[in-house]
Amino acid sequence: MFIKHQPLFGERNIFAAALIVLMLAGCASTGTAPTRQNEAATALATPLESQISASPATAASPLETDDYSAATVVSMESRPDSTGPTDSTEPEPVARSLPVDYEFEAAQTALALEKQQQEEAAVVAAIKASLAETRNKHNAWYRLQNGMQMAAVDNPRVRAQLKWFLDHPGYMQRVMERARPILPFVLDELEQRGLPTELALLPIVESAYQAFAYSHGRASGMWQIIPSTGRFLGLKQNWWYDGRRDIIESTHAAISYLDSLARQFNGDWELALAAYNAGPGKIRSAVRYNKKRKRPTDFWHLTRIRKETRNYVPKMFALKELFAHPEKYQLDLVPVGNQVSYEIVELDGQIDLALAADLAGISVNQLYQLNPAFNRWATAPNGPHRLLLPRGSAEQFKIEVAKVPPSKRINWVRHKIRNGETLSHISNKYRTSVALIKDVNNIRGTNIRAGKYLMVPTATKSLKSYTLSENSRIAQIQNTNRSGTKQVHIVRPGQSLWSISRNYGVTTKALAKWNGMAPIDTLRVGQKLVVWTRGKLSQTVSINQTRPSNALHALRYTVRKGDSLHRIADRFNIRVADIKRWNRIGKYLQPGQKLKLYVDITSQSG
């Protein structure tokens, strides 16, 4: 049996303790015989457990009524330093219960609750911070922010461009959507070279991240590289393929070029960016101009540069500010992961793009979006033999393409040469190149014989299926409805966009835009162009129009050696079509031939 320990409070406890003390005091005062005293001491010193177990009859004794009090007394008597029973007859002071302070208890409880809430809030904050860090590690925009190296610029020119971006949130969302599959790769390249990651924003300035962008200056691709610079940077440009639109090759080339420009201008990225737009020679000339006049030679003080270049660098620094502090400007960043969304698949030869799309389980459009460098319905015969495919489709493509022998990856037609046909006729018919037909059929010159057969590679599907090939893109642009009257012009020998635009009374820039070209692009004979004019072209010139009041003057012109209709039209600022209407002209002009011309004298000055 275990002794119950109860608090030394209550009347029973006090009574039991007092009774024991009085008993001990009485023994001392009556002079009890030593033997009895010793027995009493021995009895008190004996553990209560043994006494209770030895004598069940004592279960109702006073000691059992308050076991805790008895145990306390016994322990006092049995301590080693005890001197025996106390001489005092007064009992030990007993602890009493105190009134409860409920306000204090409530305050303590409130403090404990507040501390618990603070600890819980700290845990939640730590979890959120951990999640944010994890998200950031997989966020390409966070990488972009962390890798910025250029000093921020805050001036009216930058603020004006920043305002434009803020006023066009829809444009910014479209740009970020286009950047989604490409941005991680661009950041990888910049980080490997230790270059500022804000250079990944340059394609926004150049092309709004459009892989098929083409400018009036013949710049192509998302990095807007002109043909000469592309050749200088080693980018292939041929009938089948244009490396300026190749996501991988153009990015390598553009970043290498930017790195080179930064070194040329001693690490001044503002001048390097201006040189990327205008050319390093023009920027060096502008710097020399300021230097001779003892003016500052930083970009912001240059005056001898084009308006386009003056706005180019501020746009870049406005974008830098915007993407460095998206929360400040309430820019909702489109989520972009750090891992590229495509896989590079190397091939051993040419393949039809429609067939490749089928094998990968994607649309032809999707394939063109990741492989915008291919102009035609197939990859280039001489490479690159490479395709970019969505990660989820690459493995399937590898398995399926292995089942198709190289000879079956392009559709072949056996063409019988007819009288009068040339290699050019045949290549146009099958939408392929003369060079490829010659290469496949081992033809050295250009002579072919009627009745013989040629093997010609062709598309496996209707050409309408290749919606993002060069021909399809141009056809879509030409078929766009615009204001005015649409006319189709067939290019003749010696014509240019400039001369044709003069003939129809339109600007060269507009004519180029209607046909998906640049104003300085060259034309080929037989090429179809669309022209949108206001009203109908006049077919005749009335007598009244020759009066001075109408500023028209009739004259006779004698054809000189080396003259052509285009030269004459350009000289007098008139149209070739009008010269032909005013005169009966054969196939060729002859020196000494007389032509009647109606010239606007007000357009001849200057």
C-alpha cells in the first residue's frame, strides 16, 4: 500500500499534527521510563508502510486519517541531524491558501497567447520565405533581376519611354508570352559569358520577341540582324534557311557582337547598345564630333545620331527599370521557368517539316515557331540538320524518325522534261531551288534535254499546310485588306521598288510593307507585287491638263544612248506606265527615238 500525499491544509491535517506534537511533549514532561520512550521512538522511526502492513487493525488509527502529516513528522524525527523531540509545545506554522488574482492570471494568459501567435506567425513567414525562394530559383525573371549589371538611368528620355510601356500593358503581356520559350536560353548564354542579364530585354526593343520580324532596313529575326552583319557573324543565309531567324544561332551571334561592341567602347554599355542599332562607325563618328568641340562624349550628349538611335537606348533602360521593380510599377510578370521548354534533336539529313511535325505529334505551326529559320517546306539540304522540339514531343520524334529511312524523309517526284522547259521553270513548279535539282541530278551547267527525267524533291503536303514558310507569310501579308484599290504588278527587268512606287504614286515604304519586304530589297523578274492606290489610275491626259495653270508642260524628248523607260521616268518624276500610254513603244527603246512627255514643272526643282 502506498501512502497518499495530500497538501498540509485543512482542519484534519492541523489536528493530526497538533496531536502528535502534544503526545511527544507529554512523554518528555512525565518522565516516562527510558524503555517506553525508546519504544515510542522506535515506533515513530519505523516506516509507516511496514506498520500498516503488519497490523491491519491500525487502519482506523488517527495516523491513517492524514498520511501526509504523519509522514512529515516521521521524516523530521529520522533525519541524521535530529536531536530528538522538540521542547516546544507550539505547533509548526502551517501554510494557508491565498486569494486568486484573476486580473493577473488573465494578463499572463494574454501574454502567453500573444507569444504563441508571434511564434506561429514567424513559422508561417519562414515557410512563405522558403516557398518564395524556391519559386525564385525557378523563375527566369528573378534570374534576370539578379544578374543586372548596368547602372540605372533616370532622365526625361528614359521616363518618356517608361511611360509608354506603362500605358500599354497589353503589349507588355504579349511580349512576355512570346519570350516565354526563349528567355531561359538567352539568360543561360549571358550568364555563361558573365554579361549583364538585362541584355535579354534587347529583343523587346528590337522585335518584341517576334522570331519572324522583318524591318524596313532588311533586319530579320528577334535580334534584328541585317544581312551584311549576319554574314560577318557567320550566319548562313540562303533560299532554304536564314540563320538570322535561328533562335540558337542568332542568339550566339548577337551576344558575341554585343560583347565585342562593349570592348570596343571600353565597357560603356550605353555606347555599345547605340552601336548595335546604328553601327559602331556612326557612333565613333558622333563621339569624335563631340570630342572636337570639347563636349561630353557619353551617349546622352551625342547629337549627330539618328532619332531612332536616340530613342533606342532610353527604351532599353526603361525596360531595365520596369523589370527590375515590377511591383513598383504593378507589372504582372508572366511566369517563365528557368528550364528551356524545348530540346535540340540532331538529324543526319534533310527532312520535310510536315513529316517532322507528324512524327513529333505537333502542328506544322508549332514546329515553325521553334524553327523560324527555315524558309521552305523542309530543312536545308546542306544543314543545319537540327530541329528544336517541345520537350514532351522530342522523345516520341526520336523513336518515330528512326523508323523512317533518310530516302523517305523527303517526297520525290520523277519529272519528265518538256520542250521549252528550263531548270528555273521546273524549280518554280515544285517550289524548290535550281541548285538542289542540279545537285540531286548531278547537273553541272544549266542545259537540260527534253524527254529526259529529273528527280525533284517536293513537299509531302499541300503548300497551304506550311503556313509559316516564307512564301506563305508573304501571301498572308499581300492578302491583307487595306484601304484603296488593290492592283497586282508583275516585276519587269530593271524595275525596283522605288521606280514601281513612283509609277503608282505611292511611297516606297508603303509598297514594301504591303509585300512583306524592305524598301531596299531587290526584286526578281516575274515577281508579283500588290499595290493599293487611291481611286483609279488615269488612262489619258486631257488638253486642259497641259496648261500652265495646271503646272503640266508637254515636251518632246529624244532618247539617248543608255536610256531606259525607268531612267527617263525617274529623271522627270513621272510614271513608266504613263510614258507607255502617251507613246507607242516597242520592246526596246532606240537612240534618237522621240517621246511625248507631260511633265509637272513644279516637281522638277531640287
